[in-house]
Amino acid sequence: ANGKVYVGTRGSLSVFGLSTQASVTLTVGKTGTGDGTVTSADGRIACGTSCSASYRGGTTVTLTATPSQGSVFAGWSGCDGVSGTTCTAMLGSGPKSVTATFNLQPGFTLTVSKGGTGSGTVTSSDGGISCGPTCAATAAAYASGTVVTLTASAGGGSTFGGWSGCDGVSGTTCAVTMSSARTVTATFNVQRQQFTLTVSTAGTGSGTVGSSDGLITCPGTCSATYPSGTSVTLTATPASGSTFAGWSSCTGTGPCTVTMSSARTVTATFNVQSQQFTLTVSTAGTGSGTVGSSDGLINCPGTCSATYPSGTSVTLTATPASGSTFAGWSGGCGATNTCTVTLAGNTTVAATFGTAGVSAPVLMWQYGGCLPGPSCDTGWYSSPAVADIDGDGLPDVVWGNYDVVALNGADGSLKWRATSSHRVWPSIAVAALTAGGPLEVIAARASDELTVYDGFGNTVWTRNPFGTGELRTLAVADLESDGRLEILVGRTGGDQSPQLTAFEPDGTVRPGWPVRHSGEPGFGWGLYNQNVVVADMNGDGFKEVFSPTTGHYITAVDRNGNQLPTNAVYNDFTPVGPKVWSQVGVQVDNAVDLRGYADCGVDNRPTFEESAPVVADVDGDGVPELIVVGNIYDCGTGTSLYHMPFILKLDRTRWSGSGFDWTVIPTPEPGSAPRSEDYTVIEQALPNAVVADLDGDGFQEILFPSYDGKVHAYWLDKTEHGSWPYTVPTTGAPGDDFRFASEPVVVDLDNDGHAEVIFTSWPKKASGGVGQLHILDYLGRELSRVDLPAPGLGSSWNGGLGAPTLAHIDGSPDLAVVVGTVASGVVAYKLPNTANARILWGTGRGSYQRAGTAPPVH
């Protein structure tokens, strides 16, 4: 086998010789379902093509099997040794055959489906996949490792949306390598409608317009086509020397976004840039603060100037720092904290800030209330009075709850008490009823009780004006201007009449009185809250009397009780002809006034059941007006909506003048609806109007509390400036979610030309809290707020329902504020640093005569 043969033995040696053995043939065969090649290590066999070779006997041949693509090698037969794909064949003296088995490789399924709203076809490069227009899905089997190339073609009216499940994507082509079962989805969508967006430019200037996608750059490319629903953002860029003025299809000068739902045209306007001017702002004064512009370009200190095109209007707002007040502008902008400047040249504006001169009130003394002592009567809506009623040269504080008390102003000690078991409803009046006579005290109570006391608490006379009802309306006035003051008193009483009468100083009923009888035009259910004002409206020296009531009518009479006529504009409605005030109802809409009746399914109207009217010259033209706040309600459902003031002239028409128009009343702000009108929940907020010039501009503002839990202040332009309205704060304790406020008083405490507003508040009954004494500046910003004394014995809450009173009570130059409370009697607070204060509206109803007019500022 090794090429040597045995010859014989010579002696002890074996003799060999070289063999001359013949060659033998090695044949390689292939079998199985697959294919492959077999090669020998010496290269003589390559099967495939050459599958046999001759070798000398005894030769060892090494063979290697290699499967073709798609096939696998399955094994050898006929080998003398096997290692994987290698076969060792040892050749003897005869031919030898070896067989390699190749089988087809196992296959995997490729599934192709289509998605989306459109249509199209998917085919494979080998033809195995062909999913036509109506085909939803198809599949084909491929050997492992096969790379299949798929191509998507969108149908008419559709677009190709993309592939999922591919190993590689190039546009509409997808490549998949088959290493397992695979699923590929081609998405086709219905092609959206196309619309053209066209851009143009206009104006005296120039510039460019570009789209965010770069398809439009105009001038140049000024249109592009987009699928329906596409949003395109356009940006305008002015050329040097030009300004961008705006779009035809968008507001402002920022980018314009257009959504393509149809063919669109957008024009950008460029104008030649106008002359530029600089606005410079500075601050001055002993205080500090900031000035900002409405466009944000100025915020001084810091950025104190900005440049604007000629003719630009810039609004500046001054904001004082803590401990400072805004005192005014240079350049005639006025006293409010906003100033609008129109640039016609370089302009400088200075804002002056002063040091805040308003200090927090300091408690001086407290008398009475629900405490151990002579009385535990509760106070109500009565405002205190301050006067030297006994002639001893010292101011006295006079107040009523049930009893009427006179107190020493300096320390609150009792001087006298006039007892009664009937509640005092309106504010105590103090006046000299006869010319040169002593001051007297007038009190109106429940159970139809009207009493006049002298300065020492002695009863001068008592009357029962109507026989029944509660006396909740009281005013004192000189009707004839003869030095003798009449006492006007009105009652509640549920449709009982008469409702308003007048007494002479000696207690006799004035001729022509009482008035407001049942059956008369405009007769209502009663007067529930000081519903009378007495004033000389026409300057003839005689007083007129105005009395709103439950309902939407106002009775107006002269000094002798004769009804006052109205303007002829009201003659046309039934009954046709001249009319008096009580025949002309007040509606929200002036046109309904003129029509003479309301459509209660459409129109709203006020009720004046608890409305205390006032008379004032609101615009300073020398002619006074009547101001009354109405509870506006839906007359179809009876639902209260909001409170709002009316301004009326002597002939009953609505006032307009000095550039202001109150023929249409202001529109309420959101949140003006009542928080409650249930006195078992919270005592009612009485919308007593107060008229005063808050900002020092010569025009009067109208203030009133409302049952929305706010104090309102309306300027004659029918808006609330600054921080008005003021929402009465709560503690946030459970149930303490809103509070009501009293009639305010108005005073310029630091004599800076801007008035402060002072009032008291009270909580809901179940909250168990205490009301507060509030001081606001003229723009409704809170300066201080202090708690009233805690409720005394037998009471769970405390507050001040009536207006506070401002007065000098202890001989010092500083003012005091005196408060009548519900459950802690009379309380006095010192107002430090107020020696130069000016009182504009200093007590309930304006004066101690309670007639609804304010004396001259003092």
C-alpha cells in the first residue's frame, strides 16, 4: 500500500522492492434535492465539471463539499474519514466512489399588504410578488437569506405614503432579507386637492415675503401650490427705508399663517418709513416707582427711552413702589397713572412719585356693644355723627342702635343715653332745626317712632308718622330756605300708604304732606334704605325731594308735596300727554323709557327698594344731577343681575354732557352677579351712592358697594379705573368665601390731590368672623386694612354695616374715623398724619342732615 512489495528473505533479512501497482479511479457523485460542488485538495477533482480522477493505488485524497446558494450540505457516503464537509478517501488496488448529498435550503414566507385611503400596486423584482390595484395582500415563499426587492406604484388620484417592515427603503423601493417570515405594508393615500397660494406686495415702500417651506420668495416666486389643509407661514421683511404695515389676511405685523382650504391671495403692505422720534421717560419726586410703555419698549428705571415713527401713540403706565404714591405727570397727562403720548417730535415725560402719606388707623377707644354693662343691643346701618351738641366746646359722638348715646369724643365715655326697645334703622341726624337754635338729635326707629332729642338727651317730641311700619328713611333739610329745617321720614310697610311725610321743627306735619299714597302712579312697596334725597336742583332757592322705591319708579315732589313734571319726550306713551316723574318708569334701555313699558321677556329693569339717591354736580357745570343705583333684574323671572348707577336730570331725562353720555348705562363686568341676597346668610349690602372727585380732575366719580362682594367706582367715561372694583377680602376660612361692604366715605388724607376711600365690611353670619376697616387709594389699591373688634357676649360675628364718619374728635389736628358696629358698639380710630386732610364725603349720606348731598370740601 505504501509503494513497496515483499520479495523474499535473505538470511535474516526481509527483501523489499518498489511496487509497480497500476493507477485506480476515484469517482465523486452528488445526490439530494439541492446542488453544490466537491473539490479535491490537489485540485484534480472539481465536481461540478470534473467528477473523477486517477490516482496510484495507496493514495489518500481529501475532498471538500460546498453547497450552492439555496442549498445545504447534508453528508457524505463512501469516505474513509469525515469531518464536517471534508471527506478522506484511501485508494487501494481498485476504483473507489464517494457521494456528497446536497438538499434545498428551507424557505420563509414574505407577506405584502396595502394600507391607507388610496390605491396602488406592489411587485417584487423576481416576479414572485404582484399585488395589483384590487389586491389587499399577497405572499410568496423565499429561501433563507434571499434578498427580495419590492416596488410600490401609486394609482391614479393617490400618492405613495411609505413602507413599513422593510430592511432598507429608497423612495418607492423596499429591500427585505429573508431570515424569517416577514410582513411588509405599503401605504397609499388619496391625493389631496391642490390649491394655489399667491402673494403680492403693496404700499409706498418695498420688501420681500417668504414662506417657511422656501417655495415662495416674492418678488420672484410669488405663488406655490399646496395640498388642501396645508398651513403655510409667510414672513414679511421690509427693505431698508421701509416699514411693514400689515397683511391683508392676518392681523398685526408678525408672521402670517395661512391654511389652504381654497385658492388664497395674501398681500403684504410696505410703506416708506416715516420720520423717527425718541420718547424719553424720567422719574421725579420723593418717592419711587416704575414707568412702562404698553409695547414693552420702555421700562424705567432701566430702559427709559425708545424710538417710534412719527404719529405713533404710546401709552405709559406709572406704578408706585411700596411706600410711595403716584403724584402725576409732566406734560399735561393728568392725575391718573396712565399717560398717552402721540409722537410729533422728540418728547420727554416725567412721572412724579411721592412718599406715601397714609398711615394705618390706630384704635383710640371702644364703647358699648355686646359686653357686660347697660346694654347688649346690636347696631345696624346707622352712621355716627360728631358735633358739640351740648355746647361745652368739646366734640360729641352720637350714635344709635336701639338706644341713642352721646359719647365724649376724646375717650368714648358716656355722656347720656336715650333708651328705646325699637331699633334705630337710618343714620342719626344732628341739626339746628331753627335758625340760631341749638343742635338737636333726630332718630327714626322701627315701630313707626320718630323722636327729637335736645343736646342733653331729653325728648323734645316723639311722633308716629304713619301708624305702622318701620322708619328706615330720614333726612333733614331747609325746604323753603327760611332757616327752618324740615324732617322728612319714610317707612317700609308692604303696600301701605302714605309712605313719605315731612314735619316742621315743632313736630307738626307740613302742609301738602304726606305723599306717596296707594293708587298713585309709581306707588311701590316701601322705602327700605334712606330712600330720599333733598336738594335745590334748579337754583330757585327751594328744595326738591326725590324718593325711589320698591319697583322701577321714582317719586319727585316740590317742597309742598306737588309732583314734578317730566320732559315732553315722555308725552307720547299711554296715558298720552304731560306726565310726572312717578309715571315714567326707569328701564335699563333708554328706548324702553321712551316707549313707556318693558317687554319682560326681553328687557331688564331696576328696582330701587334699597337705593339711597344723591344729588351732585357731576361735571362741574353748575347744574346738579340725581344719581341713584339700581338693582338690575330680569323682569321676566325676577332674577337679580347686577347693580348699576343712573344719572338723571330734573326733567327726568338721562344725563349727558361735557363729552360724557349716560343715556346708556355702563355694561357690567363679569362677576357682577349677586353672591347672596338672603339676610339669613349675610346682612345685605345697601348700594348707597357716594359722589366725589377721586383723582382731582374736576369731574365726580360714583362709588357704591354691591352684593357682588365688591366696592365699585365709576368714572364719567363709564369705566372703572385702576384696580377698581375692589373685592372685599376674606380669611379663606371654611364658609368665609365672600363679604359685603358699607357705604364708603371719601377723604384726601395726605392732601396730595388724590382722595382715599374708607369703608367697613362684614362676613357671613355662619363664618363667625369679624369685619374690617379698609383704606384704599383713589385707584382702588389697598393702603391698609385692620380688623374691627371681636364680637362680644352672645354674638358670633361683627362688622360695620353703616358708613364710617370722619371728624376731629379729641382736639388734635389729626382726623379720626368713627365706626358703628354690629356687636362691639362704637369704635374710634386715629388717622395719623392727617392734619391737612380734605374731607369730600365724610359720613353716611354726605352730612349729618342725611339729605344725600355733601357739604363743600373741608
